[in-house]
Amino acid sequence: MGIFKKRKNSQWHPRPKERFTEPIGRDYLKQILGGSDDFTEKGIYIGGDPKLRATLCYVDGVVSSESVARDVLRPATQPERFADISDLPTAVELILHGGVFNFNVLLRRRMDDVVNDLLSGFCALVFDGLELALTFETRTGDKRSVEQPTMERSVKGARDAFNETYRVNTSLLRRKLRDPALRIEERSVGRRSRSRVGMVYIEGLTNPEFTAQLRKRIEDIDIDAVLSTGNIEEYVAPCRSIFPQTIMTERPDKFAIGILEGRVGLLVDGLPMGFLMPANLPDFLRVPEDNSMHWLMASVLTLLRYAALLISVYLPAVYVAVTMYQPQMMPVKLLLSIIESRQTVPFSTAAEVLGMLVVFELLQEASLRLPQSVGNTVSIIGGLVVGQSAVEAKVISPVVVIIVALAGITGFTVPNQDMASALRLCRLAAALLALVSGLYGVLFGSVLLLWRLCSLECFGVAYMQPLAGEGTLRPWRALVKPPVKDGKERKTFLKPMDVRNQK
Amino acid sequence: MKRILFAILLCVALGGCSGKGYEDMREIESFEIIRTLGVDYEDGMYTLTAASGSAGGGEVAVLTSRSVTIARALQKMQNYSTKKYIFFGHTANYLVGEAAAEHDLSACLEYVERGFDMRLDTNLFIVRGGTAKDAIAGASEKGEGVTEHLLALEKDVQILSENHIVDCGEAAEELAADGCTAITAVSLWENENVPLGEGKKGVQVVGSAIIKDGRLVGWADVDTARGITLLTNRFVSDAAELPDGRGSYMAVEMSEGETEYFARFSGDRIEKIIIRIKLQGNISEMESPADIYDERVISEIERVLAENEVERIVNVIELSRRLDADFLELKRELELKYPRQLRQVAGTDVEDCEMEINVEVEVKGSYELGVSPAERRTREHDR
């Protein structure tokens, strides 16, 4: 879209490869971070020897002061440890090899690395004369505990959910998949946020094409900060479609299932979500609970979700089209009843439906943004009190309330929130098309939608797989979940290296 | 994106979004849904009478208009109200007055066939001894209205196989194929003994109207119409009442009926048509003291029932001969049955052929709980 393109006169600032190029030194570090009050630096004598001077630096709050004192400062200043040491290089060697009780000690010779480490939960011992620093991981233990998923509630499945701490998320995944072939490739993304991003896959199972593509896309990300899911999603799946291109989940079990299917995953520090790629439309209509149910029940529920999807998108549109253009399609008793109910309504059918759809969206937004207790009140007042009063006051007809409510409720059955949001837009567009030209408009919109969905690709995999796309199609696999023993093969369209998933 | 925009513009230009769509758009509350339409013919002009539908027992609007053609008369009806749009897409019943049917029923069906306003599956009725206007206006005076009466009739006549209600499409098709058909005849009736709030007038089925070459040529009474239903294989169920000669009756509920036609050929023509009818039923009520476990009694019941049926069939055939109208679609039936003798069938006037009627009635049984009235009476008599 032209309006989102870069302006011609805007200047592109390439990402600097190295931001701090001067040699490592206390003064230079103070110059970089000293303007901030949470930066702390303290001169120390290694082994209590005034000749062996170093500077201990850290960013308060990012590191644990207790850990710094216990695991770095105390052992580094004890004279008995460094009794035989007379020069700094030997002292650095000793510290690097166990002289200090910290398992994660890194030798840094570039100021960039030191600054990154300091901001990532390390403290640093800066040796001015040597132009090097040793950094120690002393990350603070303040983090949110593993809680239940809030968006994707589980009935019979696992109840743990990802949180904002990257390492907690990787550990949750490792607990699910104790496979030595599970690989987590970490990168740092964001010019200013320097967020850790981990690409997750199983070597020998995930198609290397996917991992190569994702690796390249992550490397190409040049953004200030990765602070929201959209920041990363739009880069790793660069498509302007309203339909989600990645499966976003807060559930480690769903993430693990995706990895086992042959997808490649992405975990980002600071985001309580995992991303799975490539994504296909049928995946958004499945929930992990399907695997905990009898195959027949799971299949019926999947079919119900498809039906709900269609009802959610088309019900208001079909109502507008049929009442305004093709009333002969409606059963006569229903038609007479609708006519009766609309006699005193002051708005046209289209205005009524479109208005109610907008009101429904507003109510939804209002109840989402408010605290939970107030949100419930808004839902009750909006849905019941205002709705009922509007019908009683004959401002809107009861049929429209039913239609819009049904469309909304069926939209909630779609398990993925991004997909549900995309469907909300489709619903509105379909209603507008119905207003313009009745069922012809709805049909035209459907064809356009289908065309768009069929032309979408994610990592070279058709979005509509296995309903449409290249290769051997198994449409029934999208609708029916086979019994576990019969589903011996992974999804072939994901081109896994290891096709079988059981004996 | 450019391609999508181009596709949208193309569709807007070529499709229903060219502005025509808005013209077709109407608010649903402005619709007056017509459920029953009547047509009469007088002095070279058609008079249309339309009754609207109502939800939950509301007022029924009755409109009339007059013109040389039905289409024009329908358009004139739109002047009834500036706010309302008269909508004929849900017309369920089409009543044709006797005069209009005698003049030309095909002409009355012409608009339904060619126009897009009305459906082909609209039920067709001929009003016997009156006009459609009187029937519609009379039955819509109070209560449920003519539409509800006719929709109720549709179900009722099927239960007793009194008649078979054909729709406009069916009638037009039969007239085009055979030139003859039988259409349900109705008339206005008046009853003083009706519950409070209900209309005193209504419509009732009074047999069938026989149409030949697109015109009304005669009538079949209710009993003969029942025979037509059986002979055209539209039998659903029936209840036969049999007197036992001692002042009491028994009822046999006929649940299955099937008619088959066979032809015996001689040279270039059909020599004889054999009509074989099989009926099955159960004794549903028994007042007479007959022993239904006695096979001779059952055989006697079956014989009487068969005789009654034969009498009814003979009446139908005589009517067909008298009017020289093949409303039973015998010729088409035989053409389908004997495709190799198509020429012989075509060359025969089937109504005038010798006919052999063979009716088989099978009374399959009955249910007894405790002592039947018949047995009770026998015991009392013995005492």
C-alpha cells in the first residue's frame, strides 16, 4: 500500500555494526552509561592488592546485588586466593578459570559486548590497563512465576504458560521435549532493546529450508525494539494479509506440538508468547485439547468450528442481503415475523446491522481494556441492559440483536485471537458488500476472500494446506482428526525430514 | 494489491454494483406479502384479488385491481399504497374463478409461467360456482384468512386422499403434455356455528375441476375426485365405512394404495386396458358383532370394499369418457410402460378403450385391547 511506503526524502540510517569502538576503559564506560543513576561502579583491589586495580560495574536492578557481592566481589577481593599473583594478566587468567564462584564468566575485549552484557544482567570487572573486561552473569531473580494461560484456556491439557522471561520459556519447552536434537539458536534483536530471540527447531526433523529462511529474516530485522508481538511477527512473516501468518501461542504444549509437527518456533525475551511457522488456516481452528479427546468428538468439534467461522462471517451479510434484496429466499413465516418486528424501527436494515456490529466491537473493546471486574459490568450493561432496552424502546429489532449476537458468539469459538480479529473485519466487509449489491456482493466478497486465502503462502507453504495447494492434498485431515494410532505420519506439506511420528 | 483493486473495480463495473443494486433494494417493512391471489374474468377483463399474509393473527389486507392482462392488473395493484410494496414472491395459493377457468385457464397460468414475480410451486385451485374474489374476500372477513384456510385444506385433503392439490407448474406441465388435468375445486361455505372470534365463512374442497385444452369442461364430485387420486397414484390414506346390515358400522383404515396399468394390444391399437389396484388396510373401529378371526368374514369385508372401489373407479372412467378428457394421464402412463408400442398407444383413444378393473383389497388385521364393543354386545345378548 502506497501510504505505508517510505517517503522519498526520508534518510535511512543503517544499523551500525559496532556502536562503541574505543578501547575498554572505566572512563569510557562511565561516558556511555554514567548518565544514568542506576549505573554503579566501584573500584576494587583484586586479592586486596592495591597494585591489582579493577572496576566493578553493574546496572542496579538488572543484576542481583546479593549475587554480585557473594559471587564476584567477595571471592575477587579475598587475599588468600590471589596470594601468589603479582600482575593483572595472571589475575584475569585465574578469575576466568574459577578464581571467582561464577559459572558464566566471559572475557570481553570490545566495549560493545561489555555494554550489552551489563544491560543483560551481567556485572563487569573492567581492567583499565589491559583494555579488557570480565563479565559475570548475576541476573536478578525477579520474574513472574509460571502461571495458567489466560488467552488459551486448557480443560484437559497442561496448565502452564509462557511468561516474559526467555529462559523460563526455554526451560518449559525443554521439560516437554527432552530431545537432544532440539536446537535453540539465539540472536539479539533490536537496536536499542537488544532482546534475545531464540529460534527453536529439531534437527533432523524440521525442514532446513524453514530454519534457513527464518534465520535470515531474524538477521534482517533492524528495529529499535522488540516490545510487542507485532514487532517480530511482521518481520518473520512479511505479508500484509489480515490473516495471521504465524501461530502465536502462550501454551508450551501447543508450541511443542508445533515443533514436533516440523515447524520452526521463535521465543522472544519479554514476550509471553511463542511463535510457530509456517502457519495454515486449519491450524487456527485446532486446539491442543483435540489431542486429549476421542477422535470422533474432536472431529465434530472441528467441524463445528468451521461452521461457526462461516456463520460468524456471513450471518449478518446474508441477513442484510436477503431482507433487502432477496426476500423471496426467506421462509414466509420468518419474513412476516421480521416485518412485524421492524414496523416501528426508525433505521434501515443495513444501518441497524452495521451499527450493531460496530456497537458490538465497541463493547468488546471496552470490556477488554478495562479491569476484569469492571469489564464484566460493561458486558452486562452493554449486552443485556442496553440491548434489551433498545429492543423494548423499538430502536432496533430483536432479530438484528439475535443476528449480531450469534455472529459474535460464533466468532469467539475460533480458538486463535488473531484469526478471530481477521474474521471480524471480514464480517464487516461482507455486510458492506451485502448492502451494496445483496447476495451478488456477498458472493463476490467470498470469491475474493477465497482467492486471497488460496494465494497466500507462508515459508513457501500454501496457507490453505491441506485444503488447497500443491502436492497430495488430504482435505479431510483439516476437518477430521484421525485416531492417534492411524496418524502415523506428520503433515507432509510441512516437508519434515522425519516423516513418521510413531511406529 | 493493484490486482485486487483492479478486480474490485472490474466487478463493480460489470456486476451488480453498477447502481442497479441500489434500485432493487427495498426495506423489508415496506413489503406487503401477498399469500393468496385470485383471478376472475368478466367482460374481457381480468379482476385480481390479493390477500396479504399476517404474523400472529394480524389484519389481512384484501386488494383488487382490474385490467385486460394479469401482469398489468398486478402492476396496478402497487398503487394500493405509496408506502407499501406489494410482493408476490411468497404467493402460496392461486385461485381461479369458474368464469376465468371456463374462458381460458392456460391464459391465467401464463403469467405465473413467464413472470418472475410468482413461483411455479404456488398451489392452484378452481372456485366452483363463484368468483375468486368472493371466496378470498369472504374467507378473509374475520379470523385466520383465506390463506390459512387453504393451507389447512392442503394437509386435510391428503389425509383422506380426497384430492391432490397441484401447483401451477404441475398444472401447466400436464396441460402442455396431455391437454387435460384435474385441479382441486373449492367453494365458499358459511357456517353459523363457529367459535367466537373466528370467521363464519371459509373455503372447502368440493371435488375436482376437469380441464381440457386449457379450459374448464366439467366437475368431479368429492367421491369421484377420491377415485382420481387413487388412479393417479396419489393415494395417501383413507377411511372406509362399511354397514353390516344390522344398523352398525365398521371402519377400515386404508393405509396403502397402488394402481398399475396394463395394456393388451391388437394390431395398431390397444384392445384392452387393465387397471389393477391394490389396497391394504386395517380395521380401525368395529361396532358390529363380526368375528374378525373368521377368514370368511374378512374375505367378505374385502369383497365389499373392492366393490365400493370398483364403483368409484367406474364413475371416474365414465366421467373421463363423457368429457373425452384423459385427466388420468392414461396415455402418458402407457407410453412410459410400453415404449416399444408407442405408435399403438398414440393411435388409440384411451378413454374409449375397453377397460378391465381389478381391485384387490387386503385387510391385514386389527388391534384388540380387552373386550371390543362387538364382543361385549354378543356377551350381553347371550346372557
